[in-house]
Amino acid sequence: MRRSAFLKRGAGLAGAALLGAGVFELVLNAPPRWTSPDARRRGLLRPPGSLAEESFLAACVRCTRCAEVCERDCIRLLPAGAGRLSGTPVIVPEERACDLCGRCGEACPTGAIAPLPPLKDAAFAAAARMGVAVVDERLCVSHNGTGVCGACHTACPLKGSAIAQGSRNRPTVKGGCVGCGLCEEACIVDDPKAGRAIRVRSERRWA
């Protein structure tokens, strides 16, 4: 085989290997089919009080107690096709947001989800943080001038520390946001492509 042909073949095999690795990672990290189309981009939302992801996966015994005690029915259990995430709890706020009741942490037998301090406790935000809400000012009617809303602020259980309002009820997310998603569930905007004008995002990956 000529040197040029050999190099081309080698480059082709290397490219195929990289493509295969990329596809494998995409499949591995892809959210289950029942989740929303942008679930991968917005991250994985665990119940409030959950340990860091690797520690959570090691501690969670997939007992389903957290979902059973959730009176708001906001905790979903990932299906068998989710790999090592199978059977673990997540929250999908556009379907049903968390009201921060803390029952899941009280019911967890292994500490994968820790009990929460009182809502008004200074340590609550850090203990309960699931993610953070992000406002899309292009979609928000109070920001883009097409209306006056305020639904997100009304729904927020941590008004003032998590979300504040400006003129025309323009929402601003603050450092006390824990990512419960009640603002997202209440948002009146639901663009077919972009979704709601305020959405929770998490740094946890689907992996």
C-alpha cells in the first residue's frame, strides 16, 4: 500500500473512531425520551437537598420513597433506559414544580436527599439549591414591552431573596434562587420552540 493511501486510511479510521466516541457520549448523556426536548441543555434537576451527583448516585438505593411521599407529585423516577440514572428521582418543572416541602429528604433512608432546614433559615438556600432560574428577556412580556405579568414573582416561595420585580413587573433572579421551578410552571409564556420565558437550569449533567 502506498504511503499516501495508508495515511488516508489511517485518518479515516481515526475520524470514524472519534465520531463513534461522540455518538456514544451523546447516547450515554442523552435524557430519556419522555423528557422535554431541551432537557439535555438545561441539565438534570434533582430534588432539593440532594447530594452532589456522584455521591447521590452512590447513596440512592432507588427505593422510590421520595416520589411516594411527594404530595405535589413533582418527583419523577427515571426509566430503565436511563443507564446508571435509572430509577433515580428528577424534577421536570415545566410539568410539575417543587414546592420545597422537604418531605422527600425526610423519607430518604440513605441520606441521598438530606432533610431541609426551615424555609426562613439562613442555610436554606444552600441546602435546597437544585438549580437556578434564568429569564429570557426576549420572551418575557414584562421585559419585551408586550404586556405586564408578574406570575413568576407571585409563585415564588422565596420572594425578595430569589426573585425581585422592577418596573412593569420585570423579574430579576437573585442569589437566593434554589431552582424549585414554581416560576417556570406559572409563566404565561410557552413558545413552541423556545419554551417558557423563565426556566430552571442545573449544572448536573445527564451522564
